[in-house]
Amino acid sequence: MGVWNPFKGIFRSRTLANGTGPLMVFSGGKIQTQSSVDVNQAFKNSDVFTVVERISSDIAACRFNGQQYQALLDNPFHLMNPYAGWQEVLIQLLLNGNSYVVIHRDKQQKASWLEPVPSDDVSLTLQDNAADIIYHVHYTDERADKDYLSADVLHFKLVTPGMDVNQYTGVSPLMALVPELGIQDNSKKLTLASLIHALAPTNIYTTPNAITEPGAKDKIREAFEKANTGDNAGRVMIMDAGAKLETIDVTPNVAKLLDNATFSQTQIAKAFGIPDSYLNGQGDQQSSIEMIRSLYQNALTMYIRPIESELSYKLGAPVKLDVTSAIDVDHQNELNNIVSLSKANLLSPRQAFGLMLANDIMPGLTVEDSDINLLNKKNTTKGGENANDNQNNQP
């Protein structure tokens, strides 16, 4: 006879963080100064906005390869075009480290359309024995709140630390930018205050006799300004004997304050994993455009992989994103690759033309067999030699 368990019908659930709380940084058990980042406020930072807008827009422009779900991925949202919808998803992902999309299914339980949900309107509950994660979605329209199983929610997440409440949620790159954003914010305030006073330099007028009454000082100031401004501006200045006029110049230290902005730009680009030249427009002078583009394309993979993995996992079919469709807009990089492979005899002329047609590199291009035959003849004739010469030179 087994032991009777009075708690057999009782289950324990645990609420998880949804990734939208303040990003806190602790040191020695204490919260650091400038230790939290307001996501909405951070998005108003020009450098953070530039990074988030660039990454989200480029990935949103990528083409999907979703096999049987191609039609769904090409037009997944209601009331929004695919580009705007995916950009919304990616902005949430970059700022919060998490992004949630509800999968709506038809009567056959097949995914029919997707609905992005703001991270603030989602709460997560881990069921007993980690059987599943329940996503409680609060709708801001007339619909009632609803609980979804994990199979019906696309939960995109960036870095998953796997610690305590963050075991099943991700964190944003903003987590690493708490000190830098604090420095940049204070630097901008200090620089603005310094520039306001520096760009409006004042004059110091020293009277020959000591004056202690404020009213007398005001009269002297007003009389001096009246005599040297307005219609009298530019005229000869007459001063009392012993009086002295000094002008406060702009201090050179004000320009040094701008160095903090450059430092913060580099750190923000570093946290998001993109070349800093995308922020300050300078970059390394030894780096070519192709090199910077290659680095940026590689950096985008850290944001593309979570999208591909979650879609493939929840839809049950491989899903890939073609990043070249967004980065190589003019097809110049792809065309250079085809030319290089053709020169190395790794691609035949027909294959090269086929790739150009398949990727719409040169719209309106038509290829005839005569063109390919002519190109073959040119490739086999090098350095003034003809086909007969090549045959005669063979042993």
C-alpha cells in the first residue's frame, strides 16, 4: 500500500519576468548609480535610435525562405505590411531582449496569421515541473485577456543568461550600456550648459571706484549697454578714466566635453555588435566599404539566428532569412562574387547568367545561346592566342 499524498492534486507555478522591467546592475550587493535604463527613454537617445533603427529595418527587409509557410511569412500580419510588422517585432527584441508574437490558427490548427504583442502586455508563468510556459496576453482592445501555450506564441529572445527568473527570457544589449548611457546623458547636459554660456559671452566692466549698492551697478550697466548697443553699436566707445572692459572668451575645455559623446558612441556600437562607423560616420580609414559591409553583415547574424530558430521550432519547418537581400541592395557584392567565380572557372557562363537572372541582378536581362557561345569563345582565347594555338601547344 503506497503512502497517501495529501498534496497530490496541488500544483506549483512560478511567474517569470517578461523582460520589460528596469535593467538593473548590481555591484557588491548594491545597485550602482545610473543602474537602470528606461527603455522608452533610451530609445530617445540618438545613438541608440540609430542602431536600433538600422538593425531592425535591415532585418525586416530580408526575404524569408519558409517552405510550406512561405505564404504566411510573406504576409503574416493583419493591418500592417510585412516590413512594418517585422520591424516592430525587432525593435521590441532589441530594446527589451524579448519580443512576443501570437500565432493564430485556423480550424485545422494550422498557423494562419501572426499578431505582435507589446512586451508590457505579456506575463509568463512556468507550470509545475516546467511542463510548459503559459503566456498571459492582455489585449488593449475589446478582447478579453487570454492564456496561450508556448506552442502558440513566438517568443524571440536575444541573450538568455539562464539565471533565476531570466532562465526562459532574454536580456537586451542595453544591459551593458547602463554606465555609458549615464555618462552620455550627463555629458550632454554639461556640454549644453557650457555651450549656452560659452556661445553668449559676457563682458566685465570694472568701474574706477568701488560701488556697493546694487541699484547703482544696474544704472551703470544700463547706461553702458545703451551707449554701445542698438543704434550706437559700432561707434567709438568712451570710457571713464580708470574703467576697464574685459570679455569672457569661450573656454577650450568645452570642446573636450564632446569626447565623451564619441566614447559613448563606440560603446553603444560595441554592445550591439556593429561597426562604430555606422554611428560616427568615420570608422577606420584603412577599412574598405566592403570590409565594413562584411562586418555589419556578420553582426546581423546574432539577431537573425533567434528569428530563424524560433520560427523553425514553433512552425515545425526550416525557416531561413536571406540577409543579402537587405544588405546588398544594388547587388554589387553578389555581382562581384559571380564575376570572381567566373574568372576562376568555377562557374560556366551559363551558370553565371542563370544566377544573375535568378537573383534579379540585372532586371530585363535576356540571354540567348549565341551570347553564351560568344562568351565561351572569349574565355578560351587569352593573351592573343586562339583556340587553334591552344590546341597546337598541347603535347
